[in-house]
Amino acid sequence: MGRKNKQNPFAAKKRQKKEQLASGTDRRTEPYEEIKRDNEKFEKYYRLQNICSDAAEWQQFSVTIRENLPSAFRVTGFKHEAKALLNIIKTELFAEYIRGVAELRGTPADQVERPLCLPWYPGGLAHQLHLTRKDIRRSEPLYRLHNFLINETNAGAISRQEAVSMIPPIVLDVKPTDKVLDMCAAPGSKTAQLIEALHAEPEKFKIPPGFVLANDVDNNRCYMLVHQAKRLNSPCFLVTNHDSAYFPNLMNSEANGVKAVMKFNKILCDVPCSGDGTLRKNPDIWLKWNLAQAYNLHGIQYRIIRRGAEMLEVGGRLVYSTCSLNPIENEAVIQRIVSEYQGALEIVDALHLLPGLKCKPGLTEWKLASKEVDEVYSNFKEVPDKYHTIIRPNMFPLPKDQMANLGLEKCIRILPHFQDTGGFFVAVLCKKRQFPFEINDVKHLFPKKAEVEVAPKSSENIQIDEGKLIPWGPQRKRRRLHGYKEDPYVFFEENDHDWKEMREFFDLDCSLNYRCLLTRCVTEKKKNVYYCSELIRDLVLLNEDSIKIINTGVKAFARCENRHTDYPFRLAQEGLQTTNAFMGPKRRVEINKDDLILLLKCTDPTKPPSTTLLQESTQERCQQLSVGSCIIKYTDQRFTLNVVGWRGTSSLRAYVDKNETMHIMRLLGVNPSEFEINKYEKAREEALKTAEKSLEELPADETKCFGEDAQN
């Protein structure tokens, strides 16, 4: 056959680029054209669905969806300093915000609208700014606001997230004891919320008894997910890479040591969708919107929620959500799963968890149409034969008498004009009983070889025993996944010499399970040591052969060999949230505010602050402490801060990065401007230097002419 009719797409693209450059038609030199925010098929289709009550509301919807989306952020709620940071945001940051917006728009400060506190987000921790991402990123008067959002996000103190995207984790109602599965997790903003909810009671649990398992089908997006979630440094978090529709049954160990099929208390299915609810954020969707996307995605969405419902324990809660307005991707999927397994799933009203949220109930009537929306179908009989493989009977609404028993009106529909957000759909389901094909026994996960061999070969009379041959429900075609090969997870054993030295040097409590310490390579000289919860360890050991694990655990200790100390490991700031709870007083230093500021302002690692510059009480404590890693503790009436430090022979330094440093200085009431960069001033300075350098390189006579021209 050969490659006769095949072309190399990369070579073709390279040739096209050369031709463009030769003809002078390089598109990169052309000015950017503003996207026309209009699509006749979009407007025609959604008018047909009656998503708005009347013509006046449709006009309001139509205007709002063509405007840019405001920015929003939320404060990480489980951290000790959350209330103090929220107070700083409401006073100092919002004052800076009003000043910057007034300067940007040329209006008096008293006419600038303050940021909106989202009434339905718990604790008043979420706010929406009356600015777009572009406004914040490209406006010099707002550079301090931009720097704040970047620094505090990197420090894990806040998360920038679209307002309506915060809703699904809230209605999932996660508790610290829950076993949570996020089936389509990347890029990870909702996953971060789930982790926050898991750690919501730090005074009650040193380490939460539950966990969050975040999965995504895209290998590259899994690493985005890891980056997002690592800001929260949870030892109860696991990232996997698998197709959610075919997610395998996982095993875990019961309290008596018996192996059992893992069932989850809470499952989030934020499924892939056409995304037309994000038109305000992604205006390029206007150019490519068509109904084919919704029809193609319906089956994928259904398979994901069905697989999620199979893995949900009886009495558990599942949340299905999309950023789409289309009933084919929303109500039609929920209708199909609830009616197909009648009595097993029930739609739950969760609006009491969202006080003040403006929304509409789910649709109970909708119509389908051709791709061009020039033909409308009320039932499957009206669909032409040529569309029968695209439009299926279960996409149409059920008869009214059957629809009345489903409760689709309990679903949540959010339109952009309700509270100046994007569009969104949320449905909350509760599992009442098991599915008929559900696997609940470990012995059915691994069919005996003889049972597979005696299976009939003829395709005419094959009878699949779903309980034996298929470990995750009805037969489906499995998707092959690719990606990077991950390093192994090597857990500590009882006789590990590093553990014995670690426990003694850091005065670790015996309640810290050494078997949950791990490394990512098989070597005697460990570089980094991570810690995960006992449930996560159990999941890794029992399931690493059946699913691809991308990441778990937080870095607790890092190798730091120093000639002045006999112990080669130091504490890692990332894992201090966990290790701090298990450490005794042996390696702790309590300091006051002035000392902490002094340590934070030292940015040169080669010149750490001398202990002679610290308070006498701090000096005395340092004299009692041998050289090596320690915890520096500062207590305020509002919060307690712990940072990793290093006690040198005659010095004390804090092991925190720039973002963490700025975060702490804000909390202490110190202006962190000396660490900030005004990118606009920096760009002007660089441009001036370039101009001066170019001038120096000119011949003397040209320089003289240039000077004369400047005078004239």
C-alpha cells in the first residue's frame, strides 16, 4: 500500500508558511480582527427552546451573552489565615481596585461599583470583579491588582475561577470523611474546591479520613491538574489518567483487611460539552457553533454519568454539570439515565445550599433540529432516515405523564443575564439502589481463565455474562490511552534507616504512619520523600496495575546535605501543613513579628540573617537548637503561621518562595511592593536601554545629525 495517498501534515504546513512569506501574505503581520459575536443558527435554536420566559428576557439574555465575562476569585477557606486575608482584600485590595478602575475609566472614585460578594458562596469567601481578565492584564493602573491575583494564587491563598463554575462542588456537599471522585477533573479549579471541603475541619482531623481522586482522559491536562491542586498540598489527593466512561472498578481494604470493590460517597461529573455557556469568555465559539457538537457529545456524556452512577454507593450523591445551554447535553442526558434505571436514581433539589442564587428550573420540553436548524423535530418519527445515526430516540423528551415523575424541574439552569455570569447547568442525583449489572464483589473483577476460554466463538449466539467478563458494566469499546510513563511509588518499610533517623531528628509523633512515606524511585539515597494518607496508600498499592496513576502525596522532606549537620534531610514547605501536626517541640522556634519580617526580607540565600540581629528570646532558643531544618512559628491573635526554617551555625533563615513571602508580608501588614514588578515600567526601561544602545552604535556623523534633528 505504501504512503502513496498520505501527506505529512507538518511538511505541508511548513511549505504553506514558506509560500506565505514569499508572497508577503503572512497573517501574523495582519491586525487582529474582533470576532463578530453573532450566529444565526444559535439564536434560532435557543429561541425554539424557550430558554427565556418572554421577548424582553430574551433581549436581556442576547445583550449579556455578547459582553465580556467579569473576573471572579475565591479565598481558600480551610487555611488559618483565611479570615485575615479576606479582611485585607475587603479593605486594602478593594480600595486599590476602586482607585485603579477610576483612573482607567476616567470617572470619580465614588462612582466606581465595588466588587460583588457572591451571596451563595459559603462564608462570603468569593467575589466577582466588574472587570474582565483582559482589563486586569493589560491596564497599567491595575497592575497591583494583577500582581496580587497572581501571587496569592501561586501561594494557594486564593483561586481565580469563573463564578458559576464554583457551584457544582458546593452542591456536592463534600465532608472530610467522604471518598470523592472527580471524573473529568482538568484543569482543576473544581477539584481544588473539593480538596478545600475535605480539609474544612483541621481542628478535628490532623489528616482527613476521606480523599479526592481526580481523573482526566487527557494525559497533558492531567499535569495541569496536578499543578492546580498542588497549591493546596493535600496528602489525601490522587490523580489518574483514564477514560471516565470506562473507569475501572478499584479495590480497597476494609477495616478487617478484606479486599473489596471501592464505592464512592460523592462523585462529580463535570462532563465535556459544547461550551456555549462560555461564549462570554470564549467568543471564538460564535464562529463554530453548530448542533452537531451536542449530538456527538450526548452519548459520551451519558456513558460518563452512567459509569459514575455505577461506582456510587447507595445513598451517595452525584453531581452532573456542563457549561452548555443545550437541553440535548443537559436535561436529555439526565432524563435518559434516570428513566433507564427507574428507581435507582433520584433528582435532588439542592437550591437550599445556594442561598441567593438566581436560576431557572430544568426544562421539561425541548425540540431537536437539523444541523442548520432549518428543520425542527418534535419526536423521532419526524426525523429523516439520513439523520437516524445522529439523532436518537432517547434525545427527545418523554411523554408528559412519564416526565412528571422524573423531577427535571429540580435541575438548575443558570443564564448569563441573571447575575452577570456565564451559562451553566447542574443536576444533583442520589442513588437509591444498585444497578442490576453493578459489580460489588472482588471475585467478579478477575474472571477465571477457563470461564473466558469456554465462551462461544460464534457471533450469532454470544451471551455476555456482565458480572464476569466486564468489570464495569455493559460491553463497551475501550479507548487506548497514551502518555508519559510514570515513576514507581516506593513506600517506606519498617526497617528503613531513613525513617528511624527522621523520626528522631524531627521528634515525630508515633501516630504518623511511616508506611505512608514514599519516594518516586528505587534507590538507597532518596532525594525527596512524600507523604500520603493511609487510604491513598491502599489505593495505590491495590490498583497501580489497573489504572495509570499520575501523581499523589505531598513533598514532606527533601535531601539537603550540609557539612555542618549530620542529618541529610530538611522539611519541605509544601508538606508542612501535614508534618507540622506530627512534630514535637524539639525542632521548633517561636519568633515575634519583627524577627519574621527580618527573615522574610532576606532574599540572598548566601547571606542569611545572623542570629545576633534577632530578639534575645529567639537567640536563646537558637542556641539550644542544633544545625539543621526547623519550624519557625509566629502566633497572632488572628492566625498562626508556620514556615520551614534552617538553623545555621550562626544564622536563621526562612525557606519560603517569593509568592509565599509576599502572602505572609501582606498578612503582617507590611507593604510587599519591594518584591513587586511593574511590567509596564520595566518594558519602558528596556525600550529606553535598547534605544540608547542603538544610538551608541551609530556612526559619529549620524549621531550628530540625530542630535540636530532633535533640537529642531
